[in-house]
Amino acid sequence: MNINSICVCGAGTMGNGIAQAAAQVGIATILYELNPEVLEKAKDATEKNLLMLVDKEKITAEEKVKIQKRIHYTNDIQNCQADVFIEAIVEKAEIKIALFNQLAEINHSECIFATNTSSLSVTAIAEKIQRPERVIGMHFFNPATIMKLVEVVNTKYTTKATTETILELAKQMGKTPVLCTDAPGFIVNRVARPFYTETMRLVEEEYVTVEAADKLLEAAGFKMGPFKLMDLIGNDVNYAVSSSVYEQMNKNERFKPSFIQEQKVKDGKLGKKSGEGFYKYN
């Protein structure tokens, strides 16, 4: 399929980043969000991000204006008509399914539905969508404007044409797509669970402090220690992924989420976005 337009659903940090990344490479983009305040914040964030690129001489002022014109902001689902839909909404399968089925009613039968879920079963979502062969995972990483990796997740229903279209779209957006089959945590989040949970277990058992663990792992070559990274991602998001993988892996003990992180979430200490997580932020 030739992609002339995409619609990103959800104007939070991830959805807004995906929309900006698409607009920067010349793709006409709709950014859909029910909450007008969130939509306005997304518009302001894009303005700030693009101004920063102009200041760094990555783009010109004229290019900034063109990029902004390519993004159409809306809170009316009737305006959401596109070739590819990428959802980046709340991590609840039933809400994602309801959204895709709503969009299916007002779009052509060949449009593709891509979910940016980080841990939910793409297959379980596809099974409840009209024509499940057009449903696929397209998992971006934060910040979506910078991070190159995109996991493209096939299900048993996904057609070759759907896969090839999404792989090409990812490349068009300047990303490096990696194809995988639907499984708990896909590739990155499955591999990353021990990085987070085993380190937290060491802290739980008082073998190491948060600060020392980060320092040691950064000295070993990681750009960011696990606790700094969890604070950046958001402890609520990271804990939800760990819980999802744990459940899907039949509660295998080695994937068990940490009670330390669970408590952080309960206390509202989500990381940078709340001002405090494993570290405090001004």
C-alpha cells in the first residue's frame, strides 16, 4: 500500500512524538486525542521541540512551519481517516479494541491498524477487530523523535502485505524496524525485565544501593543505569509492563515484579514526570 496519510491516536508523550517524527519526514499526519487540554499540550510540545531543532540548526525556520502544517490536531473521531492508524493510548486491550473498531466503521477496508503496545498481546487485540489480518504491532521507544528502533510485531493473522507496508513506513520515518512474532514482552521488554527486576531484587535484599547499582552498570557500559532509566520511562509504565509480562509468562518467578517499584507507583513517585521516583528531580 502507498501511504499518503497516517493517524496517530493518543496525544501523550509517545503519540505526540510519533506524530512529529512522521511529519518531519513529509507524511500528512492526524493526531487524535479526546481530551482538548492534552491535545493543546501536544501542540505546545511540538512547537518547543521544533524550535529546539531550529536553534541547533537541524532544520530551518521554513521547514519548521512546513512540519507543523502537516499535523492536523483533532478530538473528533469522524476526522480520523487515513491509510495507517497507530494507537498510543492507555494500555488496556479493551479500549484499544473499541478504538480500532470505531475507526474501522469510518475508514476503507484496506487501512492498517498498528498498536504501539509495549506488552499486551497483539494477537488478542487482532482477534476482536474486523479483518484481523490488517492488525500489527508497531512498538516505538521513547522519545519517538530520536530513538531509531521500532519493533514490528506479527500475529498469526497478519498478512505479508500488512507487514511489508509497516516495515516500509518505519524506514520512511527514519527508523530501524526489527520484525518479530507476537510473544510476551516481544523482544526488548522480554530481554529488559532482568535488567530491571534483578537489580531491584538486589536492592530489596540490601546487597546494593540504588545509586551504587546505577553507577556500576553505567561503568559496565550501559548509557543509563536501571533506576535512572525507570525514572525516565515512568515507574507506572515500567511496572505495568513487568506485571503484564509476568502474567503472560504464567507467573514465572523470574519475571515477578518488584514490590519496591509497586510501592513507588502507589506513592505517586513515578520518576521525572512527577518530580520524584528512585531519585528526586527539581
